[in-house]
Amino acid sequence: MTADIPFSAGATPRHVAIIMDGNNRWAKQRKQLGVSGHKAGVEAVRDVVKTCAEEGVEVLTLFAFSSENWRRPEEEVSALMGLFLIALQREVKKLHKNDIRLVIIGDRSKFSAQLQKHMEKAEELTRNNQAMTLVIAANYGGHWDLTQAARRLATKVESGELKAGDIQEMHLQAELCLGDFPMPDLMIRTAGEQRISNFMLWQLAYAEFYFCDEYWPDFKRPQMLSALEAYGKRKRRFGQTDDQIESV
């Protein structure tokens, strides 16, 4: 499977991926507890989801909790899990009302049974919605994603369903999270950091990167529109020359 290739300037990205960074620093700057930054971040999520839906983005993927975030202080992790549960309970009805599908990717085995149950209920409720797909990456890591994809392929080889010599990119792509979704066109990271932190390593191969200094709670509609505008000015070559792109 290959990425869809939009050559025209000013195009809206089909798939936007965001690393929502800076919640703790936002709270620290205001001499507040870290959890207050995460709560403020939920408001930013609402604004960005609404903006992306209005602007015609098909898929929005938010990096909510990485597989490395378990290393954070226990009280912060506990507060995050509680906030995640509350958000699922409160926000899913709004998503459903606005015809937005919710998909959650990542290893769910570490989450509580209660949280896993609400994840399943939220996905089931919104399964047939079509206005936009909101993907939440929770306990997700790119290394984990590639490892579980390789394990599934190995199982298929062991069973005789597939020969090792026949494996191509499309086979690995199909086993990854979001394997049947369009590849991300635009990856945004807030709070000034310029790295992808083990996020969608395969899927971001040809994405345009956009880094901004705003902490995530301050990333609202104007900032999202600025990111989309910047994307629209990029030339996406995919190995080709400017002349080849302009002749399409």
C-alpha cells in the first residue's frame, strides 16, 4: 500500500497527527498542579477536533498517552487515567452527535477493566459515523506497533498462510494500527520540541512536520488553522522533482 499523493498547493490534509505536548509546562508556568494542564488540554482537543471537522480533515490522530508515559509519577498517571475515563464518558456523546467516529489504538492490556470497557462502548457507539474519524493513541508506541505487526506476519508464515519471501511493504502496512487508513499528511507537535518520540514511526515516513512553541492547552482554532495554512504551502515531492510535480 502506498500513500495517497496530493500534489496541489493549498490542499487540505486528509490525515493530521498531533503530539499534544506541554500540558505540564503550561501548568507549571501558572504554578498549578500538572493535572490542571491536562484538564486544560481537553479544551484544546475540543477546539481542534471541531476545527479539523469543519475544514474537511478526514482523520485526526491525537497522541494522548505513550507507552513511555507509565514512567511518570504514579499520582500523575492515576490522574490521567481518571481524566481519560471522564473524557470518554462525557465527550463520546458529543462526538456521536456530530457524526464523528472514535477509534482508539495502542496496547489496552495495561488499562483497568473499567477503562477498557468504556473504550469499547465508545467505539461501538460511534462505529458508523462518517463526518470524521478521531483516533486516540493511548499506551501507544511506534516500536510496539511495528513489533506486533511483525509478530502477526510471523504467525501467518508459521501457519503457511504467507511465504516469507512474498512479504512486501503492503503486508506489514496492513498489520499496523490504522493500516487501512490514509497515511498522515501532516504531523504537528506543540511546545517547541522537534522530535516524534516513538509516534507512528512507519506511518509518518512522508508526512509534513509542523512544530510550534505553544503549549498544547493554548493550541486552539487559530493555531490549528495556521498549521493547515502552512501545510497548504508545502510541496510534497515523494522523491520526485519540482518539474514532475508541476506537470501533474
